[in-house]
Amino acid sequence: MRARQFVFRLRPTLLTTIVGLVLLTALAIGGAAAILTVSVTRTLINQARTDAVSAARDAARELFATPSRITKELAADARRGALPLDDRGRLAALFSERLRMWPRLSFIGYGNQAGGWYVGAARQNGDRILEYTADPAVDGGVPTETVIAPDGTKSPPARSDMKPYVAVSRPWYRKGIAVAGPVWSSFYRFTTGVEGITCMSRFFAPGAAAPTGVFHADLQLSGIEAFLGSLRVGKRGVVFLVDNEGHRVVSPAGRDIASAVVALRAAAPRRATATLAHPARILLGRRLYEVVFEPVPVEGGLGLSIAVVVDLRDITRGAYVHGAIAGGIALITVLLAVLCARNLASRIANPIVAIAGDLGRVGAFSISREPSPQSFVREVSELGASVDRMKASLRSFAHYVPTDLVRRLLAQGREAELGGEIRRLTIYFSDIADFTAISEGMEPDRLVDALGRYLELMTGAITRHSGTVDKFVGDGIMAFFNAPEPVPDHPRQACLAALEAQRLLAETAEDPAPGEPLFRTRIGLGVGEVLVGNIGTPDRFAYTLLGDAVNLASRLEGLNKLYGTAIIASGAVMDEAGEGFEWRRLDRVAVKGSSRGTLICELLGRHGAVPDTVLTARDAYERALDAYFAAQFDHAGESFDEALRLRPGDRAAAMMRERVHVLADEPPLSWDGVHVMDEK
């Protein structure tokens, strides 16, 4: 007997869990106290402030470095003759491209000393750009503007509604032309109506003694405000841009900064000493602020600094939060100690309940592919693994037996035993035409795969019409309808299954996979009283059929080869299948092993789905067959000739024509119209 051992036994598991939770509570409270102590240390305060100032300084330096770098590059390119100064349209387009590359810039332009003309590009409404050209000699200096859409399309140049613009008269130009750049203006209002700051760089044409012109790049104040607003220093910290006197130049956009502005003003006189190492502390009411001033090294002597105002509530509130967390953890830990016991029981019981339900479904032969739930208890885990192995074995077993039959036996709650009953069934036989020739030219593995796909198509058509697949005999299929479960219209369902099987094969042949064989199947259908049940020995038996109707259906399948047809059924199947089908009476034969004549019929298709040419040839064939049965062989031969003309290649009509010609030359002494088959 297998030893009953647990990975963790239930009672020790529960006790260990409860004790562990108590210890966890103590550790959580102690850990929370340690976190609280560490969180209020001066090291964290200093590090937070240092990181904030460093990030703000570096970002501001990069922001203001861009205009100076752009103007210097443009001046250098102009000196080298790399800029199209003689083509103002191309120059404006070049400025537009620079604006798209540097989204924080709002304006790039150039003013020429000789003549005072100006070319520039300005950002407007996000991605839209306006190109300007202004020349005092043209239209009095009123700018001409061209709109550049985000997709790059340009509007025709049009006169701007701006006042005349003479570059050499502008303050930025006069300052830029007088000093070697880059040089910065003060903050002022642009001609477009917005405030900002301009960086200028003059250039000398080769051989020129005086400056030739000035390039400028503008930062819009709203863009700087948005930039400062994007910098976060805790929850309430604020970053300002200030001048050399510590006065606020630019404030962040979209922030509640009233208290921070008051703290900044109070700290301004101490700007020289308010460094990272020694921040200025400002007490406003009950709120304590720390203010740090950090110069922004920008080429061109901008003389600006970053001022970071930190509300110490952002730091001290962490202490209060940690205290609350520590108390909350203690309370939650106690609750977890209670809930964990319930959870533990559920984790043990739930897998067992799930496995029991799975076994109940197995009892009904409804075998799921879902694995059994995992459990940390060894016995439960082993039970689940055993159930999974059993289900895998039963799924394999289901491939060998009709699952509907097994479910029926299980539902009855009794063991299968030998025995059967007489029942009227429709029997279905099918076989692949020329399978031997096809198989000789294929590798065994490929043949097995192709045959598997074929059998899957065929059995799918059968089961969808309530049929039961009895067995596979090589490439052949034996199936029946109306057992084990009753199928009231079983002849009709068998006919529908046969037609669907042929349709599926035809669809597959329309677009075959490379190297895939094209299978054609022949189907025989018979109906009659047969013995159906468990037939065999007490130790081994199968649910199958016995009877003359089974033999007849098998022989009918083989007759397809002789008559060149795809589906042959007995006359009884045609009579019992009901309306909705198109048939052709083929012949009256006595199959090998039987002395009785049987009317055999070809199932052409469903009503309305068979071409008129086939139906016309069918009618001629049946007229010939009626004359044949009446021993009017000359008349039958003429009608078979007509059927063959209407449907060339009809093997049945050709064969019957040859037969009646022989009979016409040597009429039989007695005639019942039955053709005796000597072969299967």
C-alpha cells in the first residue's frame, strides 16, 4: 500500500501558517518603524533636492543651448557659402526645416544689413509653420507669408496683415549686429504678439569688413513656461527661471505657485549663498521651504539661474504616511491571520472538489482536456496527476470506439455485454477509387497523413448527419444510421452525408496542397433489417452489424467502379429518402452472393443542384432502361445511344448499350431484367 505522506500535513501546515503570520506581524511593525526612521533622515532630504536641482539645471541648459547653437551654425554656414542667401524662398524653407527639427523653437530668421530685407519662419498652432519675407524695397516692407501645413504642402504666398518690417531697425538686430555672437536679448514682446527671448549671431561675408547680417532664433515664453511646468520636484515643488538679482523671470505654467513665489521673493537677497550644500530655509506661517539658486551656464551671457523651491511637506508627509502604513500593516496582518486559515482550507478543498467533478464527467464519458488543479498537498497533487493520466488514456480509447455508444452504455449504468437486436438501418460503405495506384507512388508517412485528412473529412460528414462510424477497413469506411440512437429519417440523412462527402472532396480538389493526392471516393448505400449490437466473444466484442443488407451495401459500393458513378443506393433507399433528391435508376442486378434482383440507383444530387443537361440525359437513360426491362432491346439501344450523346463519357450508358446490342442479337429464352454479377 502506498504510504500516506504529505508535503505538509494539514494540521502542521495550519499551525505553521498561524505562527508565521504572527511573526510576520511583528516583523512588519518593526520594518515599518525602520522605514519611518530611515525616511526622515537628512540624507534622503539632501539627495532629493540635489537630484531635483541637477535635473532642472541640465534641462534648462539644454533648452537655452539650442538657440545659440542654431544661430552659430547658421552664421558659420553663411560664411562658408553653404546657405542660399540669394534665394529667399529656399532660405525660408531651410528655416522651416530647422523649426521642425527643434520643436521648442518658435522663430528662426535672418536680417540682411544691405537693404534691410528679412527672411524667417515661425511656428504657429503646433505643427503649422509660416514663412515670412520682407523687403523695404517691395511693398514698403510689408511681409509676405506662406503657410506650410503639417504634411508639407504650401499655400501660395500672400500679403501679411503685419505692419512693415525692416529688420535693421529692430532692437534685436541692432544688438546682434553690434556684438560678436551669440548674444541674448532681454525678454520682450515679439511682433506676433507673444513674449519670448531671442538669441542672435552676426556673420561676415568672405572679405567683408563689416557684418553682413544677423541670424536669430527665438524661444517663446509660453514654451519655456510649459517646459518649467513639466519639471517636478516632489508634489508641491516649483522650478522658476530668475535673473541675476533673483527676480522671477519665467514661472511654470499650469501650477499653483502662489506660496512658492512668496518663498522665492523672501530668499532672493540670499541668492549668492543659497546653494545645494546650504539651501535657504524660509518659514511662511507653519510651512517650511528650502530654496536653491543654481546658475544656468549658457553661451552668450544670458545671466539666468534656476531657482528650485521645495515644500518640505513633500518630505515630512512621507514620515506621516509611513507611520500610517505601519499601523495599517499591523491591522492588516491581524486580519490576514484570520483570513489565511480560511484560505488554506479552500486551497486544500477546492482541488479535491474540482477533481471530483472531473471524475463525474468522466463517468459520462465527457472527457475534458483541462488539467487537474495543482495543490501543495502531496496526496491531492498525486490524485490530480492520476486523474490526468486516466483522462489521457480514455481520450486515446475514444479514438477506437464510437463515443456515442460508450456514453449510452454509461448512462444506463450497466456493463456492456454480448447481445443485439434486429433494427432497420441505413448502411453506408465508402472506398477510395484507385487507392492502390495512388499509394504505390507515395512515401508511407505522407500517405498516412493524407489518408488521415481524407478520413477526417468523410467521418465528419457522417457524424454531422447522425451517423455512427463502425470501422475503417484500410481506406474504406463502414458506417450506419439509426443506431445506437434512433434517427427517424435515417435514409435521408445517409444520402445527405454521402452528398456532403463528395462535395468536400470536390472543394479540396479545387485548391490542393502541393504534392497532395486527389482522392475520389465511391459510396454505396443500403437499407434493411440487420442484427446490430455487441458481437464477438465474452472477452472481446464490437458494436457492429450482421445481415444481408450489410453485404448488399458493400457490393453496391463496388458497383460504382463498373458503372462509373460516385454514389449507388438500393431502390429501397431511394424510396425511403423522401423528396428533395435527384436520382437515376441504373439497373436491376443480383450482386455476388445473392440470387435476388435489386434495383440500383445513382444519387445525382439534391433537387435544384443538378445541371439540366445531366437531368435530360438521365431521362433518356431511364426510358432506355424501361425498354430494356421490357425486353425491347432495339428500342433500348437507341435510347441508350441518345443518353450517351447527351452526356458523353457516361460509362453506365455505354455499358448498357453494349449489353442490349448483345441481347438483341441473341434474345434470351426467359427475361426478368436482372443482371447477375459474377464479381464483387
